[in-house]
Amino acid sequence: MKGEFSVSNKTIMNPNFAVATQLNPHATVSLSLPKGTKLIAKYVVKNHLDVISGEADIYVCEYNGAEYVAKIYNRVDAVKADVIEALKKINSPYVAKIFDVGTYEGRPVTILPYYKLGSLQGKIFSLAELKRNIIPCVNTALKLLHETGIFHKDLKPANIMQLENGKGVALIDFGISSLKSGNATAIVTNTGITFSYAAPETFPPKFLYLKESDYYSLGLTLYELFCGHLPYANLTPEELERTLTINALPYPANMPVELRDLITALTYGDISKRKNLKNPNRRWTYDEVEKWLAGKNQSVPGQTAYNNWGGAVYKFNGKNYDDIDSLALALAENWSKGKYDFEHQILSRFFSAHDTEIARNCIDAEFERNKNKNSGKTFFNLIYKLSPSMEEFFWKGKFYQSLKEFGQEILSSLRRADMSNQEFWDDVLANKLVSRYLEIHSQEKNFVDAVKSLENTNADRKDDCLKYYRFAYYLIGGAELQVDGKTFSSADELVEYINQLLSVSAENFHAFCLKLMDKNYKLTEEFEAWLIALGNRSNLESWKKFLKAS
């Protein structure tokens, strides 16, 4: 019948390569809940769902006559609160709704729709079925997720559920999803990964995720849904990454050319030119998939010669560059050589002949350098002027994939009492580079002003580690306190833990409180910076009195 799913063969899984998401190995033992168990005080367990999941136990529940799925995670830290809150803002049949959240015996629980027809895992579809029932839904779902700031990070057939009307699908399983911060377009995180469907940039040691990474997974998912198997078998993750980076996918003879073009475009490996929307050699995302669905003619990435500067290329550090985003990134990564090209007017002379707008930016920067004599800061500003959407952060030979990565390095060093990079941190603060970066990337004014305030007080507080902890928390864009092997994301979590200790043992309570103070019974610098980052500055004195009394 038209509009219904048809299933012909089971998906062929590679027995020598795990397609399950690689998760935290420190998971707790699975549960076995009896029928009638009540979850979150209202969802009554009917039966256990016999589905493969390495991260949770899944049950069918009932509430007010309707059926739901309860996912009880094996890891206590499996559910990210920020992702859950962002998901609640999405109202679409193509993204699984989060009806409720809670805990059961300390384990996170999420209540989701019950998709009785199951997932797409093990099923094969024709091109017409993919175009009619699957690709439009997944493309819309990814657009909504990305607009909300969520990267799914685990797109595969098992995480795509069939709607009951047989005319669409919905994305589920956001257990390893991540929420990007601010206007960033990428994140660096080493959370779980399903290697079989993962994009090359997400493999270790890069751990780089962008919206293009989700679309790469969509490409491999469509390959499997049409062919019944993934393109490669019997490969380790390292071999798979190398193969995907170097080789084109092996397409079967019966795959239609238009589907082959779509998958090729979705799995295009080079993401260096992804920000240049004029360049056809970019991995496809939402807009291109919509055009493909509409039958519009498009150039397939890797099959079209393209050059921004009339055939000319900029030669730098042994490579040729033909777009400004890739060149700006290379100049930033190679600080000394990049600054040399700027200071010796090599950049401005080249672009005077090939791109007047870029040339004008270079010439303005040269004028600014001559006026203020600070060639480093002027070079820094020029790079982001040339490529305003560049998320990477750099300064004097140090290069980070994001501000968050820089902040994590600072926080890690402080926790090890390693101050070897203190001069570099002070230099970044003194030159007000972070606030400038935030302004370029259109961050909220309150956030920029807070960073400026810290930068302006830097000169008077040379030996105060509190400023470095605060600086690190600003860069990370979140606040997690680590004490005695425990991690706390909010003051409420910390208070709850302290009260638990007090109820068990006054001695343990007192010992833990001492870890929040230094030898002079003042708050540790990290603890104080954490409270400030959480917006609890007004409560600092209360905490000081409480801990001193303890």
C-alpha cells in the first residue's frame, strides 16, 4: 500500500565490529523491574522491552490510559540536564518528545513515546520509500536539533523509529547528545561514539562534532537502509577512520545514481571549507538535502573544480589555499609564519590583485599595527576579521579547537598546581583577547562584560589563582566543581551531598567541609570561583560562615 513501510531483508551486521555506541564502561548492573512498579510516582511498568541497549533498561509503561516508554539509564550521569531542557523546546513528531524525567534508585529515568512499530534497524527500503518516508523526516529533525543547539552524535537505524501511521520516522536516543554553547558551531568532546556510523572528524584524538557530523552519519545510515549492510566490514576503528578518509565508498551496482550522489555528498570527508557557502565542495546538510528531495540539480562535493580568486591560489607553509576560511585557519595554526606574511605585506599584496575586500581588511590591519605597535594583537584581530565564524582560538603559537578547550587546559593545570603557563594566561588576559573573541562571535553582552571586568582587574592581581579559576570557568561556559573525587554541577547538588554526609557521619561531614577550605579556613579559590560562575556571589559570605562553623 502506498505510504507504508516495506521490509525485505534483515540488515547484515558485521560480527567482528561492534555497532553499539561505545559508552562509559563504569556502568551499573541492569535492573529487572516487576510488572506494576511505579516510576516517577505515576508511570506503571507493564513489561520490559526486549531491545538491545548498552546504556539503559527500557520498559513499556502506562499512565492515564496511554502507553509510554521508560528508559532507565545504567549510568547515574547519563542524562545531560542541558540537553533535556533544550529537547523540551522542540515540538515535532520527528523528534521524540521528553514527557518526563526523574530517577529510580538513583538512576536517571526519561519518559518517551512508545513507538510500537520499532526502529529501522534490520530493515531495507527502496529509494522511493527513503525519499517519501525517511529522508524528509530525518532532515527536518536534524534541522530542529541543530537550531536548538543539539548535536545528536549517534544517528543510526536503531535510533530512528517508525511512526504509527507508517508515513514517517522520529529520532530517539539523546543519551550521548551534546549542547553547543552560544554561537559556536562545533564542540570538542570525547563522549560516546558508534564508530560504524561516525564521521572521521569525530574519531580520537580530534573528538570534533558539528552539524555536518550528524549528516555524515545520515549518509552511512541511508547506505545501510538501502543495501542492508554498511560499506565496510572487519575493520578496527583505526582502520575504519583511515579507510573513510582516503577511499570513496564502495557502491553496489543496483544503487540509483541519485542516491549514490546524496550519500557521497553527505559523507564528503573534507570539512575545512564548510563555512564557505559559495564553495560546492562542502559536505551537504539541510539545505542541500532539501534541494535533492525537490529534484534540483546540484554539484556533488569533490566533483567540481572551484576557486574563489579567479584560479589564483595563496601559497602558505608548503600548501595552496583557494578560500579565505581555510587560509585564515592555517595562518592562525602557524603563528610565526602567518604573522610574517602579515607584517611583510604579503597578504595585502596578494589580495590587492584578487579580492579587494580582503585586501582592504589587510591594509587596515597594517595601518593599525603601525599606529599601536602591537603586531600580535592586530594579527589576532585580522584573522577573525577574515574568518568571523572561526571557532578556534589561538595566540602566539598556541592553538585550541575552542575557548572551552583552552579553559579545560587551564582548569586541569590549576588542579595539578601546575603554573608553568601562567605567563601565557596573563598575556591573554592583558591583551583582552577573550572578550574580543566573544564580541566577534556575537556573544551576550552580559557575558562579554563579565569577561572584560576580569581582564581589566588582571594587572592588579598577578598572584591570585582565583582569577585563573574564574577565567577557566568563563571559557568552559559551564561550572563543575570537583572535590574528593566527586563532581557537582550546582550548589543544590553540593548541599544535598553535604547533608547526606552529615546524616551518616559527622566526622565525614567535617572532613569533606575541610576540603572546601584552605589552611586559613577560607574558601578554596576553585570553590569560590565556582560559586561566582554559578551566579551565587551573594551567597559567598554565607558559605564562608557555614564552613567556618563546621
